[in-house]
Amino acid sequence: MAKLRVVATAGHVDHGKSALITRLTGMDPDRWEEEKRRGLTIDLGYAWVSLPSGREIGFVDVPGHERFIGNMLAGVGPVRLILFVVAADEGWKPQSEEHLEILDVLGVAGGVVALTKRDLVDDGTLALTEADVRDRLASTALASAPVVPVSATTGDGIDALVAALDTMLAGAGEPEPGRPRLFVDRVFTIKGAGTVVTGTLAGDCLTVGDEVELLPSGVKARIRGLQTHKQTEDRACPVSRVAVNLAGVERQGLTRGEVLGHVGTRRATATFDAAIRPVRGLSHAVTPKGAFAVHAGAAESGATLRFLGPSQLDPAGEAFVRVRLSHPMVLDPFDRFVLRDAGRQETVGGGTVLDPFPPLRPGADAHLRLSARASAGVDDLPRLLTTERGAVRVTEALRLTGSATPAPVRIGGWFVRDDLGGAVERSLAGHLEAFHATHPLEEGLPVPGARDAVADALKVAGAPQDPGLIDALLDDLAARGDIARSAATVRLPGHRVALDERSEDVDRLLAAVSGDREATPSTVKELQADGVGRDVIDAAARAGVVVRVSPELVFAPGFVARAESVVREAGSAGITVGAFRETLGTSRKFALPLLEWFDHRGITRREGDLRFPRDAGA
């Protein structure tokens, strides 16, 4: 397959963008009858051509009239290679300036400037126009772009333009890797095929059969077919113009501005934090008052601004802002966007998305947080996100940052801030020490209480009190030996039940279940009535001093061992409750709970009225 790249046009209305594309490709990019009748590009047009080098260019032809600036922005938004057009006979015009301002804030990876209609001017006029254009491009994203005089009518300069485009593509470098996303700029249906979406593909490849999702609508589908430049493909890769035939999707509800990607890999956002700067030549400050429009990729949304720091954006200044959108967008960190003043109908600035999913409250340190992001690379983002939030799910980190680079510390399914595990361990250890001191007979703090203690520590640390994170931290502390965890309790490793401190109660308990009382011991309720605390009974049972067979009955360990021997001696003949009771010299009140405890422990199995040792035949 030829190496594909996408180039967008830009420039003032009637400067010959569409005619130039037609001359280069042999295709008329104007798709609508009204466009052909009026000779005016209204919406986005598409064409493509193979260069002598074998590289293939897909052109996105944008309208130049100021009334269709929204369509122009949808065309150039996802594209970073530009063919900028200025007519030699008219020179620099208002939309030339606005389009350059837009490209300047969006950033470009390469550009070529075509001085069209070269056949309509003499050499002197051409030289003056070229000099003026170069002056205007100075200190902009197109400052180093070659300027090529050309005529779409006569073909003069076309070869030089093709060579300049080829050189631009060669120097543009490889597209940034990432998750696949198609910036949808057209949606239509084909009889017999169904819904088709087209757009510029970035990030990674799409394959026939992939399960995909359109956001922000949330529509899920399967890729039935792919085409690039009307060639059917099993796999389409960036950067290219791609048509995607979707199975199981109705056209209704899908519009320009959707982003298509693999299911579950992205989220839409209605709020993001960004760094913005004004367009060159802005004559007034940008304040949070008024209504704005944000253009990113092929999408557009109304927006309001909240400045994080200085209360306005001055000409030639920079600022951090929180942007709230009227319609959600799909944004990645470091995406570029254009900001327009809806009231003035002018482009006032643009910027870089720094945090597509910012904290609910910006906080006093918003400037520090955003400065760190502004100076970071994509692979730094999982670490920064973890530092900001305290902890983040591993799967969520990829979705929020687009980077698979792990943060330095991982606990279970979470990335955690470097100091979080230690802070939680110290807090929980203090909590357990206090619990053991006040409850010396308890095996440990009940698990729900330990979870609450960890949640409190996470809250203090500014981390999410997520149940999954809490259990991951407890599991990690147990694995490292910092705590001992059972199904019901959590304790410090060195904690032992302190029965010695209640020796008198323990002696009364043993007297009530031993000697001539062992076959008919006092119940728990009777023991409590005699002054033996339930906490002592529970602790003694956990320590093996007595054996608890039911909530209300405990036996001496020796008696339980003798009872087990009685069952085993019965062997394959089995034993009834009555025979078991008589052999032990007890009553049914005690014999039956003890046999049921044997059943539950797997010592015996019951068949009708008989019990058999588990390892004996029937």
C-alpha cells in the first residue's frame, strides 16, 4: 500500500483552492450542485492523488468564505499538513489572515504556500505579492513554508508544487502513535450497505470486524467495510481519509464531530482545562464574559471560560482556563483547539488541552498542576495523573491519558502515588494499635472497620475512597506482612489475644466445661450469668482453650476429641444420636449440636439416622 497522508487547504474565498485541487488530482472536490452552480465551496470537499515518489495525498478542501468558517475548522482541525493558497492577483485578504491565525494556534507539521492565478499577473506584481506573503507568514507556523507560484489554468508551476508537497510529506515524520480515532466529518447511507461515516484517521489502524464506538453519542457498531480513496481495504491506517461502513447502526443521531474508536478506549468530556493564547493581532483582551465556541477535531461546541489565575487573556499573553462545553467532546491531552467569540464572530485564540478530565474543583494549586502537564510528554501523563489523584485504576489511566506507560507504583489494579501506600500503612497501624489496646481479647479489628480506617487515610491523602482501592491496599499490606488479615478481621502481625489479663474469668469458664461438667457444660448464656464475659468466651474459643460448636455451646477440647473417637470407633456401622449420647453420658441437647458441628467440619457424614466417619465406607 502507498504511504498515505492528509493535507488540508486554507485561504481566502475565490483564491482558487478547489481549482488547484482539481488540477492536481483530476477530481472536483466540490460535491454539491449549489457549489458547482455558484462556483463557491460551501462544505468540505475531498480528492486524492499519487505523487511521483509513490506517496499518496488525500486532500481536504475547505471553504474560504467567512460564513462557512465552521466547516473550514472541521476540515483543518484533525489535519496538520497544509496547502495554503493566496491568489497572486488579489494578494492577502481577510480570510487569508483568519485562516493563518487558525493554523497558527492549531500548529502544523508542514506547509506549502501556493500563489495561484500566476497567469493573471506580470512578474513584477508576482514578486511584490510573494514578498508581502512572506512578510505576513513571518513568525507564524508557516514561516518556513516554500512559496510556489502556480496556475491551475495553464499548469505553470504545477510540477514545482508537486515537488514541494512531496518534500513536505517526506519531512513531516511519522504520525504520532496512539489509540485509533476517526474524526467524523460526513455521515451518509448507501442503499444495500447501510450507514457510512468518513473522516481523517489518526492514532492507529482500524480493521474490518473491529467493535467500535462513536462518541459522544455512545453508539456501538461493528466495522463491516473500509475504504481509502475508494479502494476497499481490510485494514486502514493513519494518517488517511477513511470511509467506514458500520453494521447495526442507523444514520439518525450521528453527525459531524463524532469520534470513532475501539469500544471502551475513550470517554467524552464536557469540561477540560487548557492553556490558551490569543491569535496574532488581537486588539482586545479575552474575558470570561460572553459566549464562545470551541472547535476541536471536526467537532464544535458552545463554551464558557473560567480563568485559572489572571482574570483575562491579554493580547500577546497566555493563560490557563477551565472550559465548560454545551455539548461533550472527545479530547486527548495535548489536542489543539480553536476559540471563537460567538458574539463578535471572530477567532480570538486557541490552545492546548492539558486535562480532559480535571478535578471537580480546580484548587489553589491549579497553576502548578497545569504547568506540570504543559511541560510533560504523553508518557509522563500516567505518573502525573496518579500524583494528582492519589490513585487511578490502571485501565482508567490508559483511557484518560492515551499512554500505556505505567506509573512508578502499582498496587493490584491501581497506580498509586509514591507516598500513598506508606501513609495508609502508618494510619492503619495506629488504628490497629489503639484497637488492640482497648480490645485485648479480640482477634482483630473487623474487616469493615479496617476498610473504614483505610478510607479515612485515603481521604486525608486526597485519594479516592474506592472500595476496590481499599481492598487492594489491604491485600498489599497483608502480602508484605505489615498486617495479618483473615476473612473477618485485620490485626497487627504481633498481636495475640491477651487471656492472661482475664485469668479468673478463664478459670471459671474452664471449670464450667471440664471435669464432671464436660458432657453437660454450661451454655454461653449461663456462663454470662455466672460473670464470664462473652469477650472472654469468644477469645478462648479463638485461642483453642475451648471449642465452640454453636453460638450457645462450647466444650473442652479433650471432650471434643473423645467424642470424635467415639464416632470413628463406630466405623462403617455408623452411630445414631442416641448411641452417641449414651456413650458420652450426655443429653440430646448437647449431642446433636456436637454431631452437626462434626458434619459441618467434614469429620462425619449423615445418612438417615446414622453418622459415619467421613473416611469410612457406608
